[in-house]
Amino acid sequence: MDLGFGGEVADLYHRYRRGYPSGLIRACVDAFSLKGDDLVIDLGCGTGQLATPIAPHVRAVIGVDPEPDMLAHARSAAQDQGVTNVAWMVGSDSDLPLLRSLLAEQSVGAVTIGQALHWMDHDALFAAVGPLLGPGGGVMVVANGIPLWLQDSDWSRALREWLSDWLGARPANSCGTDNATQQRYRQSLTANGFEVSKVELDYADELDFDHLLGGIYSALPVDRLPSPKERPQIAAELREVLHPYRPYIEQVPVRALLGTKVA
């Protein structure tokens, strides 16, 4: 599976994508009663923003992602933080049956998916994951804020118009954070035998221009990235467009669906 997140996009993702608040990690640990002998699988782990902070609470985490460059950054970041109980695996949600064969049934405390479920077949995933989970285990699906181009602020609206001109199409992808998609996820979890609860965490942060531009580039497939020669001009144009709307305050609504396996 090639989603275009290799090479420099993986570098940008690692540098500019948000991590997850500590309250979310605690909610996951508490919801599934995770302990030091538990195993967690983080699907679509990217550069490890969710897998690494969960690791100190459990025996081990398996971070799974289809992009080797993402996993290389995740491995390096975990080592820098002294986290040694994460294994990084090239794979995707379609590899859950293989993981079940390798790990045995009811051997996993939780499966987490942080801002990645929109790349997956969620109905098939929720159906397949149940046998892997031990009693009281479950699935956590996280929407980590709203895409920069869809926020309710003057700077985001100006960004949306600029991106429409630059990309030749109006950016509308919510990356699974919209209410309708979240409701579909919830219904699918319920239909597959999970008892669903929700955690909501909200905070605000100020973006500097480099993080704003880096966040945009990190969302582009590698074949759509502008060349290094083009980037100074693009940055200058966007800076001029957004300058009247400083400071760039981002409202970050973190939403997690917690599906606990019903015995």
C-alpha cells in the first residue's frame, strides 16, 4: 500500500504533526485497564506519536504502518526518548489476521488508531479485531483536531481559498474528523460487539508560520510536494495572504471513540 507518505513527507510529518495530549493516553489506559503485562497494537502508527507515549504503561506496543520511512522516524524518536518496548512493523489493517496467528487470540489489551482510520476499511477492521482482544480490551479511534484548511477561523478560511487556487480544487477532506464519519465509526463499533464511550479534550495553540506551512506539506503525497526551488516563492505568497490574520490560533478538538469488547 503506497499512500505517498514516504521520503520527505515522512520527515515533514515527524517535524510538524501534532502529538497527543497526556489526558488521552490516560483515558486509553483507564478505559481498557491496561497494565504492565499488556500488549497494545497501534495501527497506522506514522512516526510513533501515539505508540511511544502508550509504551511506558504496558509490556509492549507493536506499531504498524505501511510506510517504512515513517517507521524509521518512529524508531529513532523512541530511541531518543529511551523507549525500548515498541516493535515497529511494516503492514496495515489488512494484516490483522496474520497478527492474530502470530500472537494468538485474546492476547492484546488494546488496538489504537490515531488519525488514520480514514485510510482503512473500518467495518472489516472492527470485525477482525475482536478475537485478538482479551477480556476488557478494546479499540481506541482518535480524531486529533481538525485539518488546518477546515477550521472556523479567518486564517483558516484564507488558507482554504489560497489552497483552492494553488491545488486547483477546494480542499474538503476532513480526514475522518467530521461528525458524520465519527458517527459511522461509532455505529460500526457497536454493530461489531463493542460498547462505545467517548472522550473529548479541547485546547488551543498558537501556530507559527513554519509549522502551518509544514503541516500543509505533511498532508501532501510526495508526488505533489513542490520542489525545493519553488518553495521560497510559495512560502512568500502564503505568508502575504495570511499575514493580516495573525496570530494563527488553532482550536484543537481531540475526540476519541473507545470501544470496549463485550464479553
